Amino acid sequence: MASATATATRRQLTAATADRHDLYQRSVQATEPELRFLARVFARRNRRPACALREDFCGTALLCADWVKSAPERTAIGVDLDEETLRYARRTHVAPLGRAAERVTLLRCNVLDPAPVKVDLTVAFNFSYCVFKTRAEILRYFASARRGLARGGGLVLDVYGGPDAQTELVEKKAGSGFTYVWEQEPLDAVTHCAWRHIHFRFPDGSEMTRAFSYDWRVWTLPEIIDALREVGFVGVDVYWEGADKKGEGSGIFRRVEHAENEQAWIAYVVAWR
């Protein structure tokens, strides 16, 4: 039987018929390289495989589901505040796992709440931690995440930066039956905060305007690293994305001590307990 996603792809998508969560996943998520990266950096540090994952701001919990599917000993906890999105996650990604669904726990709670169990890895991807807009808030989150890690565990964040991260812009990317649009409103130079929006446009001319909106602080790498060290992480590593022959991101991340501030860049920060 064809999946709902495949069926929706075959018929022409419109703003009325498309599902914003499905479009988001197809536009910005790629769990396979993320899983490889997480497994690689943890095994290199600890000389054993990672088993227990926690995904903060998990949204549809696609990463949680793919984590447990990738190995029978793996478990995942997804944490999010939005019940509608968690219902989508349970229906779309967890229920189809069958017996493996027992290894996924989805919690509707604040990421600052005490962790139910300690894990090997906690991730906050898609720049979700940028909802914390003051130093006190980000320190509190990092300290909470550290307490939820087993010894040798790691907190993994993705970071974006460069001049393009601080300017007003609109970027478009063609999808399968739709166009993904990323909009950045002007950055406040005093607070380093700005609104970001995701829109989806369709061949019939309809548009899903502000399907997702984010009120973020654009944290710099030095600010993040300093805060992580301040709350007690024993090591903080930066993994920088390389470029392909066209100068685009290659998806290959290598640990670096220094990097050129390119026009736009993506990096991972891994903080170890």
C-alpha cells in the first residue's frame, strides 16, 4: 500500500491539501547523516556505541523513530510542548514502528524539566534552542541538559552563522510538488533577536504562509561554547561543514579549532559530560 506521503506527492499539492509537518520534514530534515554523525562522534569519544537518545524540541520525532529503527538496542525520548505535533509524531512515526515503538517515549513537557532517565546523547537540532533569548535562559538549559546525560554523554547542537544569518533575506528551494521559502526578518543589533518564517508555495498559486514562525536569538559560536563550559561540560568540540566542488555545503563535518567566517555556514557543537 502506498504511503500517505507518496500519494500526496503524486497528486498536485495545494495549500489546502498539504500537511505542514510533512512538508517541513521533506524540506529541512535528513536523519540518516545525522544518525551517522551522532554514532561516530560518540563512539570515538567513548569507545562504545550510543544507545539512549533524547531529542529536545523533538517536533514530529522523526529522528527518534529513525534512531530506534537503526539498531535494536537503541531507545529514544522525545520532548516537546506542542501536543498537536506530538499527536502527529505518534501517528506518523511511532505507531508504524510496531514492537519497536516500545523503545520510543514522547513527553509533552518543558525541556527544562528534570530528565526521567539519563541518556548517552541529547540533541537540540534545527536551531531550536535559539528560543532561549537571554544568557540566563541558555545557561539554565545547558545545565539541565548536562544533568540529564550519563557520564561520557554528549549534548549536540547545530549552529548557523555568517553574515547571511544576520541579514534580512528570503531563500527559496524547490521541493517535490512545492517550493520551500525561508524568510529572515531584520536582526535587532542590540538583542540579536529576529523572527524567522517558513512558507510553502504550490503550483496552483496557493501559499501556506508562515507555516512555521520562530522568534529566535542568533547565538554566536563563542557565546555557546563559553556557556557550555561555564555549566561544567568537560569538553566542547566544534565540527565544521566542508564544501563541495560547487562551494555548497558537503554534509561532511570535521572537528576544527578554527574556521573562516564564511558568508553562511553550518556547524555542530558537541559538549561532553
